[in-house]
Amino acid sequence: MDVYVVSYIVLAIPAFFLLIGIELIAVRIAGRNDYRLADSVGDLSCGIVQQLLEVFLKTALFAGYAFVFERLRVATMPSSSGLAWVACFVGVDFFYYWFHRMSHEVNAIWATHVVHHQSEDFNLAVALRQGAFQGCMSWVFYLPLAWMGFPPAMFLTIVSINTLYQFWIHTQLIGRLGPLEGVLNTPSNHRVHHGRNPKYVDRNHGGTLIVWDRLFGTYQAEEEAPVYGITTPLASWNPVWANVHYWVELVGLARRATGLGDRLRVFLKPPGWRPEALGGFQQPRDVDVASYRKWESNPPKAWVRYAFVQFILALGAASFLLFRQDTLSTRALALGAGLILASLVVIGSLLENRRWAIPAEGVRLLAIAALILSRLAG
């Protein structure tokens, strides 16, 4: 999901939640455990943070595409041509593949993408778990399309299709789809992509089409059921920590490295790379399925119920802000986004059973009360 399509994604939010609700009912009827409340709150919190940040960044990031199209394009693809639309679709999917692949092969890009892979569950809510800073990296990969002359409106529409398509493939309820597995990115193909099993790591990077993986040697069919998540579990429901934890790891590793070359390579090499003096490359570890257990925080049930209610309120506030972003002042947007972000952090701390959660919640409620009183007084 990209910075360029925020309006389309916002419009699709009701459909996303409807489909999540349908899947939730279906897995319960089937007796499956594909959803955990805290994990899903964490997924959706990350999605909210990403969408809120894009309110402030989307114009600046899209300016690069517009600049190349206006000043540097070598042709102009006609919007009236069906062939141009097909070519744009193929081009978007091709460059998405290379962005997605590089986001698994370059640490500095992986740091913005890792958020999407942190969940140890796999369901439609995970599709909305996106890195807040991923758009800061992805936009560069699409600039050749602007240079070729694909108009911004055409590009936005096709990226929207590519993005929205990828929502439905985050499910365990749909099995293999026969011949389509060789052409399209399907739930089976994408389950592989989210697996932390060594044979599944860094495979199946396609967006809509899986043909790029087959052409460039990154395809892996689904065999045994994947174990989901990253090789070292995040062990947190905090959306801010989810977005910064890998940067913290990289900076710590760079500080321990000796020499400017190794310090730079920390950010440019693939995940798992270490200087020889620090142990060398760390291969993904195999998963002992028999002993593997998903991380749980086990907070008091009263905290869980309270956190869920507060999350629904925060979700409502975020939805209001996103749908009304064009009518609100920058100050109102910043204040609202800040309060929502703080709320999500505190909600995560409650679900993690943190010692400081209750005092933090008290401060948050006082801040909200003060804001309401100030508005009434004004």
C-alpha cells in the first residue's frame, strides 16, 4: 500500500472492515484461531499510524512523480488508450515487484517494511498492518513510469488497483487456486511470503502478478503450512515501537561495527548481515513447530475489555480525521493525529500489561478532557 492512494484507501475502509468481520465469523464457525484480539488491535493500530502520517506526507512524496512527468517525460501516454492502461498496469506491477524485493534485501528499506511482517497471525487485518515510513522509500521505484509519460491520474488509478487487490490475499480460508497460482498472487502464494520458515523467507514478492517471481527466481510454492512473523518476534502491541524497533537495532549494530565501510553496509546489506567481527551473516533459523508458541502478553481481562473500547473510539476518531482531512486545518489535523497516536500507544501498553499503562491512561484522559473543555470554552 502506497502514499499515492490514500484517498482510495480511505474510501475502501468500510469495505475492509466488513470483509474482516465476515472472515472473523467464518473462522469462528470453522473452529479456527486465525484472529487474536491484541494482535488484530496491533495490526489496525499500525495501519492507522500509517494513514495518519500520509495525511502530512502524501503531497510531498507524490511531488517527485509529478515533477518527472511534467519536466522529464519522453512521451505522453494517452488516457484514452486501452493499451496504455494495460501497459501502466504491467509497469506498476513490475516496479512494485522490485520495490518489494529490495525491501527484503536492503536493511534500510526493510526497516520501513518489516512492520507488515511482524504479526504471527495471518488474516485480513494483517493486510492493513503497514509501515508508516514505507512510502518514503517506495515512490522512487515508480519514477520510470513518470519518465515514460504515464499521466499521474492513470498511475494513481492503477496503483490503487494493485494496492486494493492485495487485501484479499491475506487469508488462510482460501486454498490453492489451480492454474491461477502460476499467474496471480494468490492467498497461497502470499502465505509463503509471510512465512518465517527458511525456505519461505524472501519469496513471492509480486503484487498482483506472480510471474515476476517466476521470471527472476524468487518463487516458492506453498508446501507445509507457514509459521508467520519475523525471525525474532516483535513481542509488542505498540505501533510506534513496531515502526522504529528495527531502526534501533540497525543503529546499535552500526555503533558496534568498526570502520565507516561496515557501518554503512549495516544499512545497505540484507537483513541478517553482520560484519565478520560481529559474527558474520546470520541465516534464518528453522522453526520447531512442535515447541513454537505465539507471543502473548496475558493482561487482566478487564484491561483487555477497556482497551478494546478505547481502541474502537480511537478508530472512530481516526476515521473521522481521514474522511474530513481536506476540511480541517493543519493545526487541527496535527493535534488530532497526535492524540490518536498517543491513544494507540497507551492502548498497546494496556494490552502488554505494562506497569506504566494505568498512569499513562490517566494522563491521556486528562489531556482529552482538557481539549474538550478548551473547545467548549472557545
